[in-house]
Amino acid sequence: MGEEIIENIKQIQARITAACVQSGREIADVQLLLATKTVNAERIKIAIENGYPLIAENKVQEIKQKWDTLEHVPHQSHFIGHLQTNKIKDILRYNVSCIQSVDRLDLAQKLDQRLTYEGKTMDILIQVNTSAEESKFGVPPEEALALIKEVMLLPTLNIKGLMTIGLFSTDTLKVRACFKRLKELQQSIEALQLPRVQMKELSMGMSNDLEIAIAEGATIIRVGTAIFGQRQYPDSYYWNENTYSTR
Ligand SMILES: *Cc1c(COP(=O)(O)O)cnc(C)c1O
């Protein structure tokens, strides 16, 4: 079981290397994040212990379930799912170092309130909906700057960059357009030199489109299926509140 995971990671690593060579980028500038939704904690532990310490969940519930096993395994944890405001208190218990999916002001404000109360700070990315698909979360690109100008006023939140989920399509031109859009947004916001706003990170690219994302400037790619295998649940369970009850 463990060998398969490690073999898969090696293959992803090879794909990252090839994509970096092709696009003239430094391999060290692209971080591999393991998207671990539905993967049991023992399997995640194997990946972490073999040198891949950056993981991310989509649901606070799953972080909680895996915490007993992973608490004492040194690793770094991001959050990449739709975060409901009633889960904020909960998520702050689990050492999450970056919430990549901040996509609305009320979430940012409530995060800031709770972080202030606890005397903590949090790195965040602004999630942008570059594909205009209804099933996904994220602020529309044309509203991203306005959101950032509000969020930068919240002292406990450190904006580090942008995140997006590319269009699910075999039309690579359309997929590439999503990533290009995020890159353009990053550059235009960076040029404004807004106080407390960093635009270093571009989290984009998954199992099927990581090469395109790297070519367009991804600094974090998020890979699940290609490492851990197919999931039991359809992704709409994680990405579309209307399809399934999220409790
Ligand atoms: C599941 C997930 C991924 C990984 O997708 P794969 O196709 O399994 O590699 C990346 N980002 C987000 C936000 C996810 O929910």
C-alpha cells in the first residue's frame, strides 16, 4: 500500500520536473501539496514521512477525524475547502497554517474576529473563480481586488496570494485560460503594492492539469487522485453545497 503511494509521488515529482524544465522554471519554486480528502490518516502519514509534509483537507470534520493519527507527525496543513463560518472556531484548533479558500468578506471578518480573540494570525489565499462554473466557490475575478482591499484591513489575516480551481475540461485552451486569468490578476494586484498584501503564491493545478498550471506560473499545485487513487465521493460533494447536505 505504502509503496504505491510513494511510487505515485515519484511520478508526480517527475511530471513537475518535466513541466519546470519545459517552462524554464525552478523546481524549488513549485510546492507539491497533497489533497487528502477521503484518504485515511495512515496513508497520509506514509506520504508525510517520506518527505511530503504539506497536506490539505476540504472539510474541518476530516481534519478532526485524522487528528489523533497526525497530531504528532510533523507536517504543514492548509485548508482548501469551502469554509462555513460556523466551523471557524473548530478549524483554529488544528494548527492549519494557511486557509487557501477565503472568498468572501463575511468569512474573512469572522475569521479575523476569532483570531483576534485567540491572539493568533493566519496566512490566507484569496480563492478566485476563474472558470465561472456554478458548482465552484471563489470570488469572481472582477471582484477580487475589491475583496482584497477590504481583507487587507483585517490585522490578523496575512494575504499571501491567490488560489483557483481550473475548469474541468479536456479543452486545454480553456483550462489554460483559467490559469492565465489568475496570473494576470496576481500581476495587476502586485503592481498596486497594497499594504500588507503579498501576491507570491499562486495555488493552481491538480492531477490532470498540473503541467498547464506550472507553465502559467503555479507556485503550489494540489494533487490528490494521482497520488492516492480515485475517491469514493464525487467532487461535487466537496464543491457544491446544493448537491449534497454538508450538515
Ligand atoms: C480534491 C482537490 C484537489 C485535488 O484534485 P485531484 O484531481 O484529485 O488531484 C485540488 N484542489 C482542491 C480544492 C480539491 O478539492
